[in-house]
Amino acid sequence: MRERPRRRIRRHIHRHLRRPARQHVFDAALWFLLCVPVLLRSDPNDGGSWLQVALGVTVLGGCVAVSRRWPLAPLALVVAASLPLTLELFTPSYGPALVAFGCLAGRRQEWTGSALWLFAAIAATGLLLTTVTGTSLGQWFTLLLALALAVVAPWLIGRYARQYDRLVRSGWELADRMEREQAAVADRERLRERSRIAGDMHDSLGHDLALIAVRAGVLEVDPGLGPDQQRAAGELRHAAADATARLRDVIGVLREDGAAAPTTPPGETVEELVARARASGLPVTLTASPMPPLPGMTGPALHRVVQEALTNAAKHAPGAPVEVTIAPEPVEETVRVHVLNGPGATAASLPSGGTGLVALDERVRLAGGSLTHGPTADGGFALEAVLPRNAPPPPPAAPTSARELDRARREVRRGLTQAIWVPLALLTALALLMGGVALWTQHRSHLTPEEYARLRIGQSSEEAADALPARPLDGPPHDAPAEPPGTDECRYYRTTLLAALPVYRLCFTSGHLTDKAEVP
């Protein structure tokens, strides 16, 4: 049990020795500067003693040593060293130390509550000492003024410097976080672009390979070709199917995990897409009502629906007729796309390349529409999409940097409020209290002109006490005329409640009033 305090002391000394050299230089310089007033004001030539010098230098050295770990301890020690010298708190020897340690406490202390409790304890201790020693409340008011100017004001300056450094540090941290977020956004954009390229490769190359397979299938059954040519056409059809499968594997590697369907379509219209499929031998018919170009994501989604339907028809049901119908719905402000494959298209319900109907449903959903598909009663396959003619724009990205900056500002503003305005409010309340106590004290020493006129020369002190205030002034005003000779006691009272001059002087001899005058 005895080893634990020693171990803590050794650990504290080791931590103290590991500080940077500039901190040791700063502490040594601070100690030297604070010791100069003690050496000048406490030596024997100025009425002090070398014991006071040694104690002062030792106390200041200990205060500097612990000021970084316990910022309020040095302030409390300096106050304890100042109060025995004077109840007014501020002394030439330790006044600079009060200012320095007050500022350092505000700069280094994390929480403000302990500092406010210390200030309140200093004020309460001063009031207690004033009451015990029987001195006037004027000295306590002087202590409060010295506490406000020499301790609280430097502490507020230190708190402001701490909050300013915190604001600067938060700004740099926010800038670094924003830079990292921008880098992450750039990486996500590159991955998204890679996913888009992968989707376009699947959409365009997969569609072209499917058409190549359709043409090869037509040549394979063409009676005008010889067996070798028909066998070569069959090998070409199988090669196109294998190329589609390999393309699917490559696209799976390029796609980002969990990525949505790409939103950028090929640069051809639906009419051109159907014409190219018809030229490749696919029996497809298009029925489209005239309508203006579709804005936003509706046009790309419409193209993607028709393209995926023709690709699946060419891949899973070659030779089956395909009917594409595009009709606007004026009442619902939508566009309806209906693709019907003839008998023999039962396999078309399977997604192509892993990005077929599942990716198509995602594309339609992003455009604000809906997709339905399934086999028909005659053995065919139907696919229908309903798309809004005015698709909503994609939601904007959340302003993360703006939220972070606003949060940092609110946090710093709250810290400044706690560090500055709360102590200022307490100081204001203290000033009002001091003013109230001062008015109350002055009221107790105020002698009205009517009561002064009723006092008579020769009146006993007991009879005069009924008209006199509860408490006289502490002494005569500055440069007051000499008191009458032969009197035992002279008391001074205020003539007005607020003004210090003139005053009434009442002199008593042998318990009777022997002189009364108004002293200017």
C-alpha cells in the first residue's frame, strides 16, 4: 500500500521529464519572471525576510511544475499565499502570479465548472475572513474587484485563446475530412463509371452477339448452302453463344458489388434498334404512337426495356415473332411498353447474362416506373413496363461538408458561450450584489438632516443613539479639519446616501455630545 503513492510520484516525474524541451524552457522562464517580484518586494531591505523569499520562490516553483497537470492548483496556492498578506488579495509580490496562472488555467483547463467553484470559494473565504477579523466590507469589495480583474479576466482571455485554437483545429480537421470524403467520392465515381461501362458493354455487345447468333442460325438451316458451310454457320452460332457467356463473366468482375443498373443507354432510338434487329433476321414489328421526346430517365429506360426484350427473344426463342407496342397514357401521364414473344419463347423468362430482367427491373424502378413479365397462355412470353412521362430527378447528394461545418460551428459557439458569457453573467451578478451591499452599507451610515437637527449639545450618548444610524463611517474623510481638542470620540456620518462628502461630525466627551458640525 505504501508503494502505490511512490509509484505514482515516480510515474508523474517520468512523464514530466518526457515533455518537449520547449515546454521546460517556457516553464523555467515563467518561474524566473514570477520570482522577480518576490525577490524585489520580500527581501529584508523592503521589510520582508529571507524566509518569505525562500517560501515564495519554492511555492512558485511548485506551482509552475504542476500547472500543466492541474491548472487550477497553482491559482489556489497563490491565492492562499496572498490572503495572509492582505485581505484585498492583490499584492506586489504575487499579483503577477495571479494574472499568469489565471490565464494559464483558462488556457489549459478543459471544464469551466471547477474554475467557477474556485472563484466562488475565494470570494466566500474573503467574506469569512472579513467577518472574523472585524474589518469593513470595503476590503471584501476590493478583494472581489481584484478577483475579477487579476484572476477572472485573465482566465477569460485564456478561455478565449483555447476556444480559438479549438476552432482553428476543428477547421483543419474538417478540411482534412472533406478532402478524404472528396477522394472517396472520386473513387466511388470511378467505380460507378466502371459499372456503367460494364453495363453498356453487356447491353450493346450482348445484343450484337445475340443478333450474330440469329444470323448464324438462319445460315445453318439455309438449303442453298453446302454441308460444310452449314457446319461452319453452326460453329459460328455456338461461338457467339460462348462469347456471350464469357462476356457475362467479365461483366461480373467489372461490376461493383451491389451496384444498381446503369442509367446511360446506347445512342440509338427505339426505331433504329428494332430496324437493326429486323435486318438481322428477327421477325419483329413495332407499333408506336407519335409523342415528344421523353425527358429525364424515362427515355433511356424505354430503350433499355425494348433492347432487353429483343435480346432475350433472339437468344432464347430464335424465329418466334415479336410484337413491340409503345403507347402513351394521357390520363395517367405514363408511357406503356408491351413486348410479346410468340410461342417458343418460354425460356425467355430467364435473365440473360445475370443482368437481364433483374437489372431491367432496377432500371425501371430508378425511372419511377414498374415492370411485369411472365409466360402467356399460348406458350409465349410477355413483358410490360409502365414509365412516367415526367420522371422525378435523382435525389441530390446530402451536403455532408455543410452539416459537418455547421456542427463544428455550433460546438465552438456552445463552448464560447460556456467559456465567456457564463462567467461574464456571474461577474455581472456579482457586481449587482456588490452594488446592493454598498447601498445597504451606506444606508446604515446615513444621517438625515432632520435627525441631525434634533441632536442637542449636552445630550447624552444614550439619548442621541435613538436618532443616530446603526453604523458610523470608518474614519474622517481625507483632508478633514482637526477634531476639537479634549474630546473622547468623534463619529462621522453621511449627509446623503450616495455622495461621500460632506459628512456630519459628532464629538462626545464623557458620554455627552459636546460638538456637532458639517465637515466639507
